[in-house]
Amino acid sequence: MALIESWHIRSRGRECAATGRPFAPGEPIMTALFPDPESSGYLRRDYCVDAWKARGTEEETPFSSWKTRFEPPGGGQAPPAEKEDPEEILRRLVEEDADHTENTRYILAVMLERRKILVETDTQRTPSGILRIYENRKSGEVYIVKDPNVPLDQVDALQQEVVEFLESQTRPAEPGDQPDQPDQPDQPDQPDQPDQPDQPDQPDQPDQPDQPETP
């Protein structure tokens, strides 16, 4: 397992972390990430704008913060397709956090940003490299992805590799699903058998004469 440099953080909360007031759909809010003292990851907190402005200078400094809009979690999402979409793959790869997928995760995040699905909300420099923070525009899910600093002359080849990777990823079959059996070709009709000719009647056997009695 790699030293954790990427994180998938669930969608935004439904109420202000400071006041407890529920957010209204479409309301501007502030999202902040704080280092989690119990793990190597981050805690997410969402605030109404007034509560965020009222925070004192003595309060904990966030690792990253940005302004966004509240949308109820799960709203407006398209039904799942037969193939994993790029964001599903990004989510899975971020959670697996394998060394060999670092470049793939970064390219997927950039592709999703270009498709207006994710938006880059912040960039943070750390001792181990640059971390880019992306948020799903609708669901509010956050992905922290390490920038692998791919050389420009390798970008095109890497993008093609990622495209081929996406095309190869399909959802596993549901348990109990049976593959469709090919239709069996119709069997040709058997020709009618010719009628068998009637057998001629056998002639009656003549009566046998009585045998004389033996003296």
C-alpha cells in the first residue's frame, strides 16, 4: 500500500457544522477540510457563510477551504450505466490507493474536470508534492489527488492509456445472472413417410381330414 496521498471524501453535509441549521437547496456554503488527528486523512465540515465569517482567529486553521453551493446529497445523479463511468473508476482507484494507479487517478480527475463534472477547488503544496482538490459539482464528493508531475512529452501517451483502461472496465455480473443462450436453429421438417401398401389377405387354410381311429 502506498503512503496515502489521495483521498475520497463523501458528499457535503446537510447542516451547518457550527450552528446546526439545515442548508437550503442552492444556498452558498463554505466547505473546509481539517487534518484528522486520529488518521492520516481529513475531516470535512460544511458551514453557512455567516457562521464561517464569524469564526475566530483562534479556531483551527483548515487544510483547505472553498465556497460552493448546497445540493441535497444524491440529487440529480444519472442512473448507473452498464459500464463504470470515469468518476466511479476514480473513486475506486482513490480508495484502493495503489502505487501503479497514481498517474491514472490524476488523468481521470483532469478528464472529469474538462467534462465539467469535477471542479478543482484548491491546490496545496506538501513536503511530498502537490495535492489537487476536486469537488463533484452536483454531489459534493471531494477527491484529493496527488499531482504526479507527468512530463509533457508523456501526457498524450498516458491519456491514451487511460482511455483504453476505461474501455476495458465493466461492471461485474450480478450474482445469479446467466448469460443469454444463443437461439437454437429451427430443425427442418421431416418428410412425410409414404403409406405402407396393404398386406394381402392370407388364404384360409383347408380343414384337415379326420384321422381314422386306431384299432
